[in-house]
Amino acid sequence: MTTGRPPYRLAFCPRLEAERTLEDPILLEKRFSPRELAELEALPERRKLDRASGRLAAKRALAAHFLGEHGWEADARELEVFNDDAGRPRLRLPKGAPAPEPSFSISHCAQGGAAAVAAPGRLVGVDIETIVPRPADVIAFVASPGEPAAGPNDPEAQARLWTGKEAALKMLGLGLDADARAVRPEADGVTLTGAPAKAWTALGSPRVRLDYDGVEGARIAVAYTGD
């Protein structure tokens, strides 16, 4: 890995790019495998854009990962992304692929899809959320006891709070079915209690870090293991 670069690859696919891809049969066949196209076609119209934007971001991040870490120029169609029985994204690689499946994570919102792929031996989780004001009861759903909740006039802080917690939960193999209040982002990492702490211990108690990024109108958080 290059010194100074985060131990993950982050990619974003704007919603407009996903729309154009869905409208162009040539682009669809170039970027998705036949199995992925069949799954896309079976989705309700309202979900196709979310699926396409997230998968396109994932293929972009995965391709960068395989090229940078393994010198493999993978074609988008070869990087077949699917959901396992628990709903987590997984990667189906072609026979004889010169690299193993890395830890990766996908998220989407109104602005588009985001994906993060971890460097070898690390875990990663990503979340992207639109920056909009959220009601106090929604923020209370994720704010842990004693943790300052973002005020109603600070949607940027609300989005940061939400994305940081969900990215950490996804990195741990959990989701918002787990109690987001058990995840507390700190300046130098994340404090965990309850089910997230148990999942973290089962992973060997690695150091968990959080980075934040964004695109116009949305906040992105990446949770990852290691420094």
C-alpha cells in the first residue's frame, strides 16, 4: 500500500450516472453480469436506481482495490456482486481470479451510491446519508446515553452522527437492527457496548477508526479496522 493512503478504497456513483446506465442497454451489459441484470430486472422500479448506484460504486472501488493491491485489471462484469442470506453484499469472482474477496461495504441515498473496500486483512463499513434535518425522536434513536444529540438546526452534524454509527455497525457485520446507541464515535476511534462490543470482541478486538467524506448534499462515513 502507498504510504499516507487510507487502508481502504472509497468510490461514489452519482444517481444520474445510475439512471443513464439503466437507460442504456450497452452500458448495462458492459457493467453487469447476466445474473446481476436478471436481479436488477426483478426489482421494483423505485429500487433499481438504489441497486444500480450502489453496485456501480462497489465495482469501481473493487476494481481499484484489485489493481492497486494485486495488479489485476478486473472487468466490471467479472466483479459480480450479490447479497447473501443475511442481506450483506458479497462478491462472486471468476474462476482462477488472482486475488481473494476483500471486505467491502455498500450504501446508497438520494444522491447516489457509495462503496468502500478494505485493504487485505482489514474490515470496512460505509454509510452515506442525505444531509437533511431529522426529527428529535429520530436522533434519539441513535444517540447513546450522555452523548450530545445533534440539534434540529444542524443537519450536517445529524448526518455525521448517523453515518458514523451505521458505518461501524456494518463493519461489525451488524446493521441498524442492532442498537446504534451502543456505538459512540470518538475523536480517536469508536467506543462500543452491548451487542456491537460482543461482535468486536469476537473479531479479536481490533482498533476501529472512522473517517468522514462527502459529496454535495450527502455525508459519507467509513469505519475500518487498524490505523
